[in-house]
Amino acid sequence: MSQENLRRSREAAAAFNRRDLEAFVALAHPDIELVSRVGQLEHERPYRGHDGLRIWWQDILGIAPDFEIKVEENRDIGDATISRHRERGSAFTSGAPMEQTAWHVAKWRDGKVTWWRICQSESEALEALGVSGGASSTPSRTDRR
């Protein structure tokens, strides 16, 4: 199942980049919980369910319509994945370019993501999963692109 989770994680990024909302949502469990920095700034709570994913999609593209994700590293840790993403876009209001590294953590069940959190650092991502120590002490399968 671990290879499948890595593949699905890449599929989610590809669906986002081609703006295929339905393919993106199809990878998520109906009860998904998404914790993102945008959600914490906008309404201080996670996005929930497929409707929540759709709202997140609108929120992020409302901030940066050309926002794109490049998966630089994708690790499997049991029933979860941790991915390092390079994220780029231009702010809608000012056109100012933005670029950042973010760590995406996802828990998977029956081929669907059930929980997803976007973190600012690898240590925050590992902590969100309850994994102690650095990446080198984490049993995983890594897929680098």
C-alpha cells in the first residue's frame, strides 16, 4: 500500500496543477480534515469534507490564481506520507511573486486521504505525525523527483 500512497500523493499535486478539482477531491475521503495555514488565517479551523476541500481550493486560488506545486520529495511512513513541496505563485491583488517550501503530511485509508496538514518545516510535519527525531531516524520509503 505504501507505493500506492506515494503515487496518490503525486496524483493530488498533479490534479491541483492542472486545475482538475474533481480528480483532486476524488482522492479524498468524504470526512477528510485539512489543516492549512490559509484556513488558520481565514477562519481559525480546519477544512472538513469534500465541501471543505472545495472551499480551500477557492481560497488558495483566490490568493494566487497561478499557484502551483512541485513535489520535490515524497516519503511513505506507514499509513501516511510526508512530502516536501516547492510552491510558487503570484499574489492576486499585487502580482507580487511568492515562493516557499512547505511540508504536506497526509494520512491514508483505503486509497483515500483522511487527514492532511500543510506545515512550514519538516520537524513540524514529523511532529504532526507523532514521529520523533529527524528524517534519518524515520523508517520510510522515499520518492524524489
